[in-house]
Amino acid sequence: MDEYRGVLVFCEVEENIAPITLELLQVGRKLADDLGVELLTVVLGSDIKRIADELVYFGPDKVYVIDDPLLKSYNGDACTTVLERLCEALNPDIILFGQTSVGRDLAPRLSFRLKTRLTTDCIDLSIDQDTKLLLQTKPVYGGNALAVYVCEVKPQIVTVRSKTMSPIAYDENRKGEVIEFDTEIDELIIRTTVIEKVKEEATGIKLEDADIIVSGGRGIGGPDGFEQIEELSKLLGGAVGASRPPCDLGWAPSTHQVGLTGKIVTPNLYIAVGISGASQHLAGMSESKRIVAINKDSKANIFKVAHYGVVGDYKDILPAFIKKLGELK
Ligand SMILES: Cc1cc2nc3c(=O)[nH]c(=O)nc-3n(C[C@H](O)[C@H](O)[C@H](O)COP(=O)(O)OP(=O)(O)OC[C@H]3O[C@@H](n4cnc5c(N)ncnc54)[C@H](O)[C@@H]3O)c2cc1C
């Protein structure tokens, strides 16, 4: 039987190392130490030596680099193939991806190629001391319960929700090895081409990275109401989110949607304004550290997950919030 060893973290790069990678390296380091194995990371791209060298200071024992002009922008076909080859060479026991658009595309493809399984959207990971298997905790039933999964097929592959693990700190004293993994990419395997990249309009902090999110729902009543949501979020240094109806109705961009078919967020503070708390919305925000709900219906489901609730019309409550915050500042 093949021997599986090591914890491999897939490094995502935006312009620099993506925040999710630092979170994965932190939990990966703990898992590797608990198993007494090496922490490995892999970075794919074109001209990425700088990123590979920098990664060493975030704790992996080995950084594998796959540098190829064909990997300049993300391509699922090429990335899956080179990762498959790397995994066949390394035989990692555990592979960690972020629950991001790249992770959600790549992890299922790689699991299929390696004939193993995948647990998505984990919020906690640990090692079972008896079996040495990975305990994979994830929210189920729209965030109303937590389930712990175990995969007896190796490698054990998971995606991890952002902001559920603390990021590893930079330490210049760390030493790790940077290894170039040579592998040829045949252009014929690439069946998809990036025609154009449209950068999301930079309107402050990204939803996934925000510590504070103020979200509006159908109860906001129209685009004008979202101006107040924007004002409050700016004062708090946060980001604006929305439930699905405001996005469908064009009151908010679709990139703001939080929930099952939107973004999954875990900020320190989530303020839900005029949102009823449907299970599909809760699936995207119920793991937030503190939830404040503002709703005129005292029986709204959102109050079941909220730590603090304000019953009333947001048109009265938000201006009072904004005024008070202005005074405190
Ligand atoms: C397959 C599928 C996927 C879905 N994915 C998502 C998803 O990703 N994200 C998502 O959000 N939804 C999603 N939905 C939709 C979801 O089921 C709900 O319809 C939606 O979340 C409801 O949004 P809401 O709470 O803003 O609106 P509503 O349910 O209409 O609630 C509006 C709330 O505003 C309150 N309100 C009204 N006026 C005021 C006021 N003046 N002041 C204060 N409160 C007020 C009301 O009391 C009410 O509670 C999905 C549905 C399906 C079927």
C-alpha cells in the first residue's frame, strides 16, 4: 500500500499571497505537528519565484513551485493536471484548499483524479488521536447544525471557509526549502481559455475579507435604503452585503450576495437589516462571531441566530445608529 505523508496546502495568489493561504498554513502547521509530518505548500503561476521565497516565512517545511507561462492566469484544466502529478509524486496524507472560487473549482477535480473524496466548506479541522484521520467539521442544514466527517480514503481533501482559522504570522527566522517541480504542460489539455478578466469595481473592503459586514435585505425597500447601509458600513470600516432579493432586483450588485448561492462569510460582526433569516441566507453568515439583527417583525427567523436584536423600522433605527457612531468617532 502507498504511504501517505505530509499536509499539503494549496497557495492562492491574488497580487500577493491571498489571506486564505495564511489561514490554511496556520491550521496546516497544527495538523502536521499533530501527525509528526512535514507541512508542504504548492504555488502555481508564471514568474512566481518572489511569492515562493516569501512563503517560507509563513511556516511550511517545503514550498513546491510550478512555474509555467501557461499558468499565468488561473486555468482549471492545467492546474488540475500539474497538481495531480505533484500529488502522485508526494503522496500527501491531507490536502487543504480555501473555500474560494479557485478552491471550489480545483478541489473537486483533483479529488476525482486522485480517486478520493472531498469535504467542502470546513470550519474546523483536527486529528483523531486514535485513527490519525482528519476530523472535518462543517455546518449542515443551512448552518443549523455542525457535522464531523471522516474520510477513510487517502488523500483526505478539504476546502476551508475563509476567516474560520486565524492567519499564521510572518517570521523572518523561519527556514524552509523552495523546490521547483518540473512538469511539462501540453497545451492540448487546456480546453478553456480566459478571454477577458473584468476586475470587480473596488468599492472598499472585499466582503470575504471584512471584519464587519452590514447587509440589507428586501425589507430595505429599494436602492435608496442601501445608501444608509453603505453609510453605516463606511463608518464602521466594513463592507456591504445583501440577501438575494436586493441583488435580483438590482438594488445591490450580485457580488454582494451572502448565502448558499452567494458568498460565505465569517466576520467578527454581521449586521442584518431587513433580512428575514431564510435558511439559504443563514447558510452564508450564521458562523459570524457576533450577529445583530434589525427587523420590524419580532418573530423573524433572523432573531434565532442573532446575539443582539432590534425590533423596529430600520428607517428609524439606522439613522440613530449612524448618529451615535458619528458622536463616538
Ligand atoms: C436555491 C436557492 C438558493 C438561494 N440562495 C440564497 C442566498 O444565497 N442568499 C439569500 O439571501 N437568499 C437565497 N435564497 C432566497 C431565500 O430563500 C430567501 O428568499 C431570501 O433570503 C429572503 O431575503 P430577505 O430576507 O431579504 O427577504 P424577505 O424574506 O422578504 O424578508 C424581508 C424582511 O424584512 C423585514 N422588513 C420589512 N420592512 C422592514 C423595515 N422597514 N425595517 C426593518 N425590517 C423590515 C420583514 O419583516 C422581513 O423579515 C435562495 C433560494 C433558493 C431557492
